[in-house]
Amino acid sequence: MTEHLRVVVGEDQALVREGIVRVLERAGLDVVGVAVDAPDLLHSARTHHPDVVIADIRMPPDLEDDGLRAALEIRATMPDIGVVVLSQFLEAHYARELVGERPEGVGYLLKEKVARPQILVDAVCRVAAGESALDPDVIQRLVIRKRVSSPFDDLTPRERDVLALMAEGRSNAGIAATLVVSVPAVERHVTSIFSKLGLRRSDAAQHRRVLAVLRYLQS
């Protein structure tokens, strides 16, 4: 649902910025502000308080990780604003810092992978809904770290596939479509994942989903 979603776009390259704005507006989103540097992005977020902020990692004034720093400040001080970071580079430590202890309401997309406008629009909508939207390559880089014995060792290959897609922000229906299985089959896998990770039934399903993704990214 794109109607009434308000977005601030932070991108210093004019052509890229205008392209993002055009994609969002054509999809029915309301771009309430644009920013060309990190301080401007923070100011625009505070002024307009949008549903989602889109930020390039490398922005003026230093053209290093200024955009990421602004995104982190927005997540820390305005936690109800979703953040989608666009990066030209796959930097796992940037993604890990952005996700932190709260994987909901955050996205990390590689610019070269946003081949279709709908990919960006879908990510913004998922993040606005409090879900995550992480590029599959970013997820793989986050979790490929040697570890000692872990509850994840008990997951079946299919359960690992399901959990990886959960980390991308996919719904059960979306996971089912990707894996070409039924939604009830995905629900059974999700229930099994919760059980193996020791997530209590007393917690709400969405809360357990967030916890499962967080543990997966930090495993």
C-alpha cells in the first residue's frame, strides 16, 4: 500500500536523486523532502517526520559514511521513521551497524541490484510497515562468520532458506512464492524455527519473527 506514505530522499548526485524521486512519485508515494548532504537529511527528517528516509551512505560534507551516520541518528532519535540505505558497495560492517539490535524498519539495498523500480518501492513499503528489506548478498555477508555450536546448526536447509527470506522482509506468502511451496508449509517451517531458537509462544508472532531475524543476523 503506497498511498499516503511520506518519504524524504537523501542523495547528493542530482541524476540519481531525481530518478529516485520520480520512481517513488510514479508509484504513488509522497516525496516530502530531498537532501543533498547529511546535515540537510537530518534537518529534513526532523522537519517533515516522514514514514521513511532513503539515504545514500556516502554523502557530503565528507563523502565518507556521512549518510550512514545520519541514518543511524534518525533511527536512534526518531525510531518511528523507517530507514532505507542505498549503497554502491557491499559493506557488511555498515549493514551490521545499521541493523544493530533492531532489525525492524530498516533496509539496506545495493544500488546495482535495484534494477527494477518496483524493488525500491517494495522495500520502502516494507520498511514503512516495520519490516526489514535487506539485500540477499548483504544477508549472506552478515551471516558468513565462523561460530561455535549454535541453535542454527539444528535448522534444516529448508528452514535456513525460510529464515534467510524472513530476513529479507518477505511475508509467509512471499516466501512460499519464492520457494514454490504452499503457505501452510512455510508456516510449519516458521513454527519449527521459533521452537529451535527457543522463542516463546507467549510472545506475539511478529515479535518472534523479529527476534528470529535478529539472532540470524548476529549469529
